[in-house]
Amino acid sequence: MNKFMGFLAGAFCGALVGSVASLLYAPMSGKELQAEARNRFENIVSETRYAAQAKQAELQAKLADLVSSSQPTKVGNSPYSHN
């Protein structure tokens, strides 16, 4: 979980620095700059959603493995079975 949060923090910081740099050095008009900033923001949101979905799928698979490996197996003549 810490690696994922580090990734998200790094992605956010990189996006923020990139956005500020593009605003300062962009040789575009206001409307072009707004469109470019909007596109970059949408790309960042899309990448973040993809990373979150991938991590969620990974964690769900790990949980399923843990749940399936922790299920008790039925033993024939166990004093704890109710047969």
C-alpha cells in the first residue's frame, strides 16, 4: 500500500510541476493553453484511475488467494466435525 501511495504522490507532484511549467513557458494563446491544460489534466486523471483499478484488481486477487487458502478442509473422523 505504501508503494502505491508513493506512486500516487509522485504522479500528482509530477503533474503539478509539469502543469506549472507548461503554463509559464507555453507559447500559446489563452484558449489554446486552456485546452492543453485540460487535456493534460484528463490524461493524468485517466492514468491515475487506471493505476487504481490495476492495484484494486491485484489486491482483490491477493485477498481471494488468502481466503481460499484459509478455508478449513473437512476431515473425515475429526472430533470437531458434526457428522
